[in-house]
Amino acid sequence: MNVERKSLVERARVHAALGDPARLAIVEALAVGDAAPGELGAVLEMPTNLIAHHLKVLQEAGLVVRGRSEGDHRRTYVRLVPETLAMVGSPSLSDVPRVVFVCTHNSARSQLAAAIWSRRSHVPAVSAGTRPAERVHPRAVKVARRRGLDPAKWRTAQVSDVVEPDDLVIAVCDIAYEHLPAEARPRVHWSVPDPAPADSDAAFEAAYDEIAGRIDRLAPLVSPVEVNRSRSGA
């Protein structure tokens, strides 16, 4: 089979997978963040056997992948494959006053995310941790400077001291996502591997790239409160 024919077959498989309403609903639910199969079942009101079947079809089509939680190792999270997102209709998030990125120690992923977001969006962004470390990880600072960010004012903070009711909270850490109480559960979850255990520049660079890619996809969908109010008053 030549390359062109193979590409047509692969694209046809993707379109076929998206042609089922239940699978399209799953893809749209995953458009802005990752979720465990059980969470998808609860949100979409589907039994576990149907969720498992549809996820298998989506995975075989290359639309989703699974990853083991770094918190509860018995749990897996499903995420969209970036290359297929162009085929997926993504819901918009409007009237967002501020974005808060959360991880466990607030020493790397959430700090990088808030800084990257601030370069991509007019919506303000801050970060916090469920168990803040005393300082930001030196390798996160190093990567930030290498990528043109200014970490000079980065300080760690406790989630309860930062998050306000109207914030769009994005967890960039499995453990933080799983440990926050239900009433404070982030609206969006990104299962970004913790670079600290590897403690290498490569791991922190990979985390940066993962977060930056997700922000590039989400930021255009998020509208600040001021923009929407001005439109409604026009």
C-alpha cells in the first residue's frame, strides 16, 4: 500500500470513529482536558461497558491514548492525541476572569503553565499547589529562562489562599486533581507527568512542551469577562 493510500485509510478510520454520537460526545468531553473512563461515564451518563467499547474504537483510530495516574496507580486517564484535534469541534469557555493552574508542590508544572499562559492570552493566570514546596524547582527556573520566561517573581502558594469561586482551575497534576475535594475539583485536568523524579533538563523541557501545546489549543477558546460584557453591550 502506498503512502497516499495508507493516509486515506487512516483518515477514513478516524472519520468512522467520530461518526458515532457517543464517541463524538467522548471526544468533545476530552477536548479541553483529560478524564478517567469512570468520569466520562458519569458525565455522559453511559454504562462502563459502553465507555470501554467506545474508548477502544477511539484508541484504535488513534484519537485517544491512555496513561497511568501518578497518584492512584490503579487509575488511568484518557487524553486526545493532538494531531487529531483539528477534526474535533472544541467547546468555548466564556466569561473567565482568571485561570489558576494547580499541581502538588507548585514548584514546576503549574508555575510554567501560568507563565506560558500569560504570553498566550489576555486572561490573567496564576498558580498554586495543594502542598506547596518552599521554593520553585531550580530546573523549572532554568527551563523558563531558556524559553524566554521571567521566573524572578515566582513564589509558591497554597490553593486555598489563591483560588476564587469564578476562577477557571486547571490541574496539571494527577495527584492534585485526585486529592482536591469535590467542591474544589478543577474544571480542566491535564495529566502532565511530573518532571521532578527524573530530575533532568530533558524531563522539564518535555513538561514545558506538553503544557505549551495544551495551552496553545485551549487559550483561543477562553474569553475574558471584559470581552464578553463589551460584546453584549454593543
